[in-house]
Amino acid sequence: MNVDFNNPENAEIPHPEKVYLGSGTLHLACSKKKTVITVVITAFIFGFFAGNLVKLARLMFRGNETAADFFFILFMIMFLVCGTIISVLRSGEKYQWSATGREFTVSRKNRGATIIFYKEVVVIDYEPLKFLHFFPHGYTVFVRTVRDEYEFKYVFPGAKTSQRFEDTPFGRLSKIVDDLRAQGLDKALREKENPFYDPPSIEDAFRNIIAEQKAREFEKENRNNYIFPN
């Protein structure tokens, strides 16, 4: 059944495109080309500082006290410069995400947006993402729809070295899709393999999800406001 939103009788039904389930920022890993170039530049900078530190170390062993002062200063500069470059590289590139009742969007200024319609999603999968193949970095998220395949290299926010997938924006996308499927948007709707199956529309499923969310929020609010008797 498709809902006619122009019908006054359906005025109380929230239109999926006009109801926002969340939005915010996320970071995706830099491209492999940018990563390699940055690492090479950092290696050259490190080599330049390291060469000068070796020279100062030789002067220190000969009893040059001034060399010891310069050695410490140069070491701190090297540490700050290289550390800052690696930190910026590891934090990835900033994107915006938003979720309505119908679609999940990942976008960045001056770049095209990636729009994923829930009812077209076939599978969402992920695997750990490593920084320089050694350090925990985030998740590589794979999203396959009936029309395309997407790969997102999600980076942990801030200085975190771990985060549950369920707590990421893509974890939220997966939850929304699972909720919609639970309401009847199954394989027959996405791939239309069974012409005799009459599944509920996404508007119907979304309306049920909103009702459940409001019920949970109401229950949580009542729990927080409950005063235990003495």
C-alpha cells in the first residue's frame, strides 16, 4: 500500500523525506595516493632531522654543551612536525552524514554526495581498518544495493583506537535497514522476485518505526523522572 500524502486524512503520517533520524560529521580515510605521498614526505623530513641529530650527538660526546641544548630543541621540533603530519593523515577527511526516513547521505563540500536508499540495500558488511597495516584505525564498510556497490573507510573519531560498529553512522544505517526489513521490506520488495507478494510501502514501515521510537523515548523519559519512595 502506498500512502497518498496529499490526502488530508494522512496529514499525521510523517513523510520519510521530511523526517530526520540523525545527522553529523564523520571522517573517512585519505586516499591511498595521498597517504603514500604524505608518508614519503614525512620520511624525508624525519631523515633530515635525524641526520642533524646524529651530528649534534657526535659533538655532545666530545663535550660540547651547546650541542646538547640544540639536540633537545631539534628533537622536539622533529617530534612535533612529524607527529602533527601523521596525526592529520590518521584523522582522515571530514564528511557530513544525514539520515531521513528514506535515505542515508554521505557528502563533502565541493564533492558529489553518495545517497543510499534503504529499500535498495542488499547487504551491509564491514571489516577492521588498519593504519599503515598495523594500528587500529576504523572500519572498511561495504554497502551493496540493487544498483551499485560502495566502500567507505570509516575512521575512529578523535584519538579513539576502538569503537563499536553499532555506534558509528554506518552502524545506524544498518540498524535502520534491519528495522525496515523487520516491518516487511524484505527480498521480495528489493528484488521483486515474487510478483504476487504485496509488501507494505516504506511509508507504512517507517510510520511503525517512528511509533516504536516514540514509545521507547516515552518509556525512557518516564524511567528518568521516576522518584523512588523512601
